[in-house]
Amino acid sequence: MLVRQPTSESNAAGTISTLNKTVPFGNPRQLSLDFSTGPSLKATPAEFIALRARQIPILFVRNPRARRYIIRLRRDGSARVTIPRGGSAAEARRFAERNVTWLEQQLHALPRRHQPPAKLTIGSEVLFRGDLVKIEADVTGPGALLRLGDETITFLDPDTDLRPAVEAHLRRIAARELPRKVYEYATKHNLTVRKVTVRNQRSRWGSCSRRAAISLNWRLIQTPPFVSNYVVVHELMHLRQMNHSPRFWAEVERAFPDYKTAVHWLKTHAVLIR
Ligand SMILES: [Zn+2]
């Protein structure tokens, strides 16, 4: 299973994941913590652009060093337009409109651009709670063993791709542990969570809806505990601030003073999590 690497534009805003409907910025129904999201938001608020069959989020980013308008489709399926020095948002929007066919083509090509997931075999290393753990041959039998702390996963046929079994196991651990963590932090911060789901999101760590439903990426079980704690706190703080405003980040900082270390970890290690 492939996890997207963070995109190079580290200050991209978190995208609003309500794709089927234009929602005014500042009042999204759900906010997500994308792999590329960080606390410095120089981009303009998320908007949408209509393609033939759907709308995708579009982000306009000013770059004084750019000499022309640039459009690209990001791995998360959103578009990004660079506005050069002296350029205008209106012209950037027209530029994007002229390129919808190209965007459509890029969107179709997106799944093919992802490399097939790397196979896991004996000797492969898997990230678990921030540590790289090696899959070893089982000396007691014909299979392979993966020891993840107290957890042992036994594979009967070590010659097959071990990834599905490893991921299924990690996902079970995540489903057991992550919701508990959410409720613990919610209690600590006097917040009410209606529902927690652990999912297999392709490019986001978590999201929080206006209806207090939090969903988390099972791969958070692969990150160090302080990182998954941060993501949980990040989503919970959206119950106070449904945006990524300075006030939101102030809430995060109050609840999780060292959050920048976690943000940095996510930016630099996302590539390992697959
Ligand atoms: Zn967020």
C-alpha cells in the first residue's frame, strides 16, 4: 500500500475535503490534516475548480520569484496554481480554467504514477511506533516472524509478499489504540467526540468534522507516540477552531507545546511510512 510522500510545498494549506460542494472558507464541514500540512500557511484559502465530472480543490499560492503562472496537480488530487509577482488571483483563476482539460488528464494519470507498493520479505524493515523493525526468518519453523515489541506476527509462507499480513496486523493495533488515545485527550481537554474511525486514508493523517467525528490514519501506529499524540490533539483542537488560523495553532500549542517537533517529523518521515 502506497503512502504519498509529502509534497515539496511544505506550507500548503490543509485542504477542505468536501469535494462535491463549494463551501465558503472558514466554514468547512470537515478539515483534514494532509501529509503536507504545516503550521505556516502562506497559501490562499482552498477553493474549487470544476472539471468535467467533478470538482477538485485548488490552491492559489503567491510566489514573488515566479515569472509566470504555473499549475500542477498534487498527489492528493488537488490543483495548485502559482501566482507570479505582479500577477492577480483573477488571472490565476482564468489560467486554471484554461487548463481544466490538462488537469483532467493528470487526474486520470495519477494512480499510474504511483509505484506499486514495495514487497515486504524477510529482512525488510517496517516502521512501528517510530522504530524500524526487521522481519526475521522463523528459526523454529518454516515461516517468518516479525517482532514488533510485544507483538509477533507469524507468516506461514515467507516467500510471498508479507505486506498484506503486516499491514492488516498494524491496522488492528491501530484500531485498538488510536480511538482510546482520542478519548483520553478529549477528556483531558474537556471536549466531546462523537465518533472515532481508523481508516486507510491515502494522503492524510486525520480529519475532524463539524459533527465531532474524528478519523485517523492507521499508519499513525507507525509513527513515534509523540507524533500520533500530536495528530490526535491537532484534530481535537479543530473542535474549538474549525480552521488553520493562528488561533487554531495557538490552541494546538497550548495543548501540545512541542507540536512543531511532531510536524517536522511528519514532514521528514512520511516517505518511510509504507
Ligand atoms: Zn487541521
